[in-house]
Amino acid sequence: MLRTTLLAASLGLMTGAANAETLTVYTAGPGGLADALAEAFQAETGIAVELFQATTGKVMARLEAEESNPQADVVVSASWGSAEDMHARGLLMEYTSPNADTVPDFLKHSHYTAQGISALAMVWNSQSGVARPNEWADLTDEAYRDLITMPDPAQSGAAFDLVAGLEAAMGDEAWTLLAGLADNQMIVPGPNAAALNPVLQGAKAVVFGAVDYISYGRAAAGESIEVITPASGTVIAPRPIMILNSTDNADAAKAFVDFVLSEAGQALVSQTYLMPSRTDIEGLRPGINDLSVIDVDADAVSARRDEIIARFNETVINR
Amino acid sequence: MVRTQSILTVLAASTLLILVGLPVLFIILQAIFPDFARGSLEGAFSKLVIITENDRLLLQARNTLMLAFSVMLGSLLFGLPIGVLRGLFHIPGARGWDVVFLIPFLIPPFIAAIAWMMTLQPRGYLFQLLGFDMGDFLFSFTGVAFVMTLNLFPLVYFAVSRALEMVGGRFAAAARVHGARKLQAFFLITLPLSIPAIAASLLIVFAMSIEEFGTPAALAARTGFEVLVTGIYNRLSDWPIDLSGAALGSVMLMAMVLAAFTLQNWIATRRSYISQTGKPADLDQADLGAWRWPVLGLFALVAAIGVVIPLAAIAVTSFTATISGGLSWSNFDTCHYAEIFQQGSRAVQALITSGWLAVLTALATAAIGGLVAYIVVRGTGRGRALMDGLSVLPNAIPAIVLAVGIILAWNSPYLPISLYGTAAILLIAYIGILLPYPIRYAIARLRQISGSLDDAARVAGASQMQALRHVTLPLIAPSLIAAMMLVFAIASRELVASIMLAPAGMRTVGTFVFAQFEQGSVQTGMAMSMIAITITSGILLAVNLWLARQGSSAFSG
């Protein structure tokens, strides 16, 4: 009896599986955004969107495990490097949306385009009792001893980009800075959420290198935190949207990319406190022209990834 | 007669092979062939250098074992005394306590870790209430072992209490007649008879603590205390993904658990632990008399540390408007619950999905687990040891790697139809991951039951199936029911396999909560957890009370 129940359950569920009229999208957060985009897209085109939402790591792990029989049509990642890598492996379809005209050139490529952009920043708890820091290097001051957290570059692509970016801008002084932070007892507790949480409760006072849009959102929800972007420069983390070569639904996939880059889609992006990738759409927070962006040679940095992470671990984690 | 046995054996073996053997095989293949997921067999064994060239790995392996042994010790410390008392004595509200000690399984480990962090870290809830914090304790080896112990000690409690219920007081009474003192009778007779159950539960504790990721990730990362599973997750947590390295790490974990399993098996089979021979005996749990209040005090203390504190931290967090606002009435807000119901269909959909998945998983694991246990203990075939060993592996493999194995196995383009991409794949994963519980519990129970009971039924003219149904099954039912409740509890909030395997568009409680954490809304995640915990523990309590009303026959040995 049990077996028939199971069989019935699985057969019943299979009928709900994807068909030609649905588009399958794998996406890294923010979760509310993907839901909103999918709903609005379906309202406009009638095409249903099945979402798989997780972290960039989980999305990539799933894509990789499925590689012999891909399931997704469109992928949104939080890591520009992951798109470059997938393109290099020939997994992406060439497509530039007509709606991408006002996306700056460095945020689009023949095979992928930024959906939105976050920047790396310091997040300071204003009730922490320590002074507001202005610059990355301020945090090596004795006043911040034992009060700093940082996302782990091995677990957060954006934090990795920051380390690489600081190195590009400052050379070896970047490593002196990181060593100074380590001397100041900075902790590296895990991915972004793990680094932010102790600062929210006040166990720590500042995040060094937080992805900014999450914190803008929390501050808007009433948390006593402030996002501080150093004037000396920071790195940005564009979030690429791309179509898989293996899709059997290319038209719908292109329509979805068009929608995400349309005015309506970009407005939804900006509501999550990400910077919209189109320069003609207003954001809810300082935009890309208000930031001093460190230029990073992505290809060169990707090639040195293992080396940079090893040096970070040596300098900060396993001193 | 031989036919029934061999049909059952084939059935049990093939189910195990499909649910567990297949993903394990694909993990091993992925460990050997780095490009296996891309359909290529090039570069065989090239990944093995990460073992030889990496001295951190050795340190991680040592840490992993240290942690696992500490958690085993801790689980005995917390679970054994109350388990013994629950098995041998009338505890007021016994069924209520059973449900209370199931609650740790309803709380996803990473949420429990965050709850403890928010309670004990500097400026946490403890500090806000009493003016001091215990951050130094929490972010240490002891702290990690402490939190993991609290997630796992109920395994010992349930195994020991069920086993002792069955051993009962008869043997101790016989010893007393022969002049043994009370404590002597307990330590020399009663406790040793429940060794298979204790060993079985410790094996699961061992396997779970080397595989568990949430707690070490949240707490140990800060102390520089690295375990193997942290490395495995890191290989899968950001681009570039290293499936092969993760698979290789998992193979090492499997080897550790198989070694522990061999030891456990040796302990459990080197002598007879049969205590159930069919002689009529009442379930003679003794009255506590004057000890009633101290014993209840002990139960309350364990429940306070293991259940009330983390649950209270989750509840309090879910009702605060902002985390930085801390514990003050002006910060009290129900907006996070409102947010969940505002998202309406999505949250409710997640609850319903997890609900039916948990029910089906509990039923299926009990059926398959009971069958496998029966074949392993009572059968005669050669493959029994293999089946036994295979059935512990899911606990040794980090769920994320098992999920990758399942994708590799079930998403092959060569399959004519595939369950991958449907909810059925989640069910297959849950059953595979949770099978060890009913199998361990039922095997331990069966080792206490004399085979002569079966024989007697057969002599009296029953077929093998009839003997199985009317004699053996009712006797192992209490352990299977206890295991089913564990399975239901864990399945209702399973996270990692769900993230990797849920078909696009489907949400479970675990993935919903995790998504909230990722977006930074810790309180909404905690609120959803509270709702799920309340519903699930309500269901478990109702089932428990219903069973009680069915009469104690289903529960007594």
C-alpha cells in the first residue's frame, strides 16, 4: 500500500514538472526580487517562471552537478567571475538585450549582462560606542580592537574581489592593512550574513567588506547601522544574468532577460537597494557615479584566486 | 518458506542499493574522476594530491575525531541518566517529556547555533538580562561540542529509554533475589542488557557530529578550529566549485564512520543481549516515591538547557522589530509574523510541502528500515553485513555531497525517465538520509528479542510472513515508532538536501528559513521556524497521546 501511495505521489508531482511554457531560472538572492520579477514577467508575457533560489555557491554547485543534463534556462549569479568561467567553458548563449543600451560597457558582455550591482562597504553599528570609521585603514586603530568582522573571501565572491581590489589599488600595503586588522583581532566568521549578524546585535561594531545592499535594507528596516563607502575606493560586485546554451526555450529566456533589463524590471531591482545596472534608472542609494571604484583586472585576478586566498588565510585566519 | 525469506532479502537489498548505494557510488566515481559530472573520465585519481599535499587535512581529521568523541561523551552525560530513569520508572508526564526532547530535532542546527550565539555572545540576550556574557565559552572547542551535544543527546535518551523499557525490572529482580544490591543489579544486569541500543545511538551521534556543518560553521570558524566538513562545504560554497574535492573529503568521512560502525557491531554482536524470550511479563516500571521531585527536577534542568533556552532565544528574536534594538518592550513587534502571512501562499506552501514530505518519509523509512533490520538480524544471506554497513553511510556523508551524488545518479541523460526535477527526488533523498534511524533502532531492538519467538509461531503453523506480522513487528514497533518520530521531526525542517534537490519553484520550510537568513532578515527566519516548530511538535504530541490511548500494548516490550 505504501508503495502505491509513493508511486501515486511521485506521478502526481511529475505532471507538475516543467513544460515548454515554463522558464526555469536559477538565481542567487535577493529572494524577494526573484519572486517579484517572476510574477511581473508572467503578468506581462503569460510565461510561468519556476525559480530555484539559493546562494551563488549552491546555484553553481547545482549547475555543475547537472552539467551532463542541464535543467536551467536562465541563471543569475552574484559573482561576475562565475559568468566569465561559464562562458569560457562554452556554457552560455550569446545575447545582448536591446534594453541593455544604457548599461555601461564594463557591465555587459556578449554573453552576460549585469542585472544589478552591489558595492563593498563598511557597516558600522551606530550604537556600538565607537567612532564612525571613514576609511578602511581606520579600522586598524586600537579603538576597534576586537570589534571587527569580515566575510570569508573563500565563501563570498564579493569579499574575495575586495581583497583582490585592495591589492590592485594599494599593492603590498593591502596585505599590511589586512595584517593590521588581524592584529586588531578581526574575526572572519563565514559568508556575508554571518559577518553582519554580530554587528547587528552589537557583539561587534563594524563589518569590513560587507555587501552593501543587504545592510541598506536592514538600516531601512530600522536597524541602527550605517553603510560607509570609503572615499579611497572600493570594488563593485555586478550580478550577471545569462542564458544557458542548453536551453530549449531560448525565446522565453531572451524575453526574461529583456524584462529584467526593462524599466519595470530595473525598478524592481532598485527596490532591493541594489544599484540598477541601467544608468537611466534611479536607485534608492548612492549610485555607481557616487563611488570611487577600484578597477580590477578580473581575468588576472581569477587566475590567482588560490594564491590570494592562501595568502589571506596566512595573513588573517591562521596567523 | 525459503522463498519468502529470499524475496524479502532481495527487496531490502535492492531498496538500499537504489536509495543509498547509487548516490554513494556516484560520489566515489566523482572523487576518482574530476570531470565525471561533465561526462568525462579523464584525469582519474588526479585529485588525490589534495590529500598528500595538504597537511591541514590531517589536522582537520584529528579535530573532527576529537569533536565527535566529545559530543558522544556529552550526549551520554545529558541523555543517559534521563533515558535510564524514563525506561525504568514511572515518570509523571512521560509522554510529554518525550515530545519535549524531540524539539531539538525540530530546530535546524544552524538556527540553534545562531540562537546560542545571540544568547551568549557579547551584548547578547544573557548580557542584556544579567549583565555578563559567555562568548569566550561559546566560541571555543567546548562551546562547539556543547551546542552539538544539545542537538544530539535525545538520540541517546530515546534509544536507552526504549531499550530499558524492554529489559524491564525482571532481570534486576532475579539478581536481587540472588542477593545483589539495587545498584549492583542495575550496573551488572540492566544496563549491560541495553548496550546494543546505547552503542547504536552513539554510532548515530558519532556519524552526525562528523557530518554536521551548521554548528562548526557558525561557531568554530571563529576559533580557527577547522573540521573536515568545513573544508568540504567550502569547496561547494563559492565559485569555482570543486565537486571532486568535496566528494573526496566525503569518502574520508565515510571511512571514519565505517570504522566506528565496525566497532559498534563488534560490541553489539560479541555476546547475546536477548532479554525478550516471550515469557509473559508486565511492563513493570517502578514508582519513584520520594525521588519523584528530584527526578523531575533533573528532567526540567536538561529540558531547560537543551530545549527552553534555544527555543526562547528563537521566539524572542522573532518578536523583536530590530536586532540592534535588543530586549525592550518598545522593540516588541509582530511584524515578522505578519510578513510571513503577507507572503501568504509561499509560506503556507512551504509548510504544506514539508508536512507531507515528512509524513511520507517517516512511513517509508519505518517500512524499509524495519525490513532491512529484520533481514540483517534474522536473515542468513551473505550480503547482510554489507547491507548493515551501507545503511549507516548516509549519516556520514555531508548532506550537500549526498545531494550531489543523487543529482549525478538521477539526472543522467541516459535514463529514459527521471524523477529528478520532481518532488519525488526530494522524497528519495529524505528517505536515504534518514534511513539510518529506524534501521539502527530496529536492529538494536531485534537483538534483544529471541528468535525462538518466531520459531514458536512457525511451529504453531504460522507462515513466515504471519510470524513477521504478528510476532516480530509488534515487538519492534516501539523502536520503529520512536524512530519515525525522529524522522518526521528532522524531515520537517531538512535544509541542505532540499536546497540542492528541490525542483525549481518548490519551497520547503528549511529553504524558506534559509532564504530569510541570507537576505539578512534573521527575525523573519526565526518567526517561520517558530511556526513550523509549533505545528510539528503539536502533531507529535497528538500522535503520542493517541498512541497512549491505544493502550500501552504498542509500547510495552
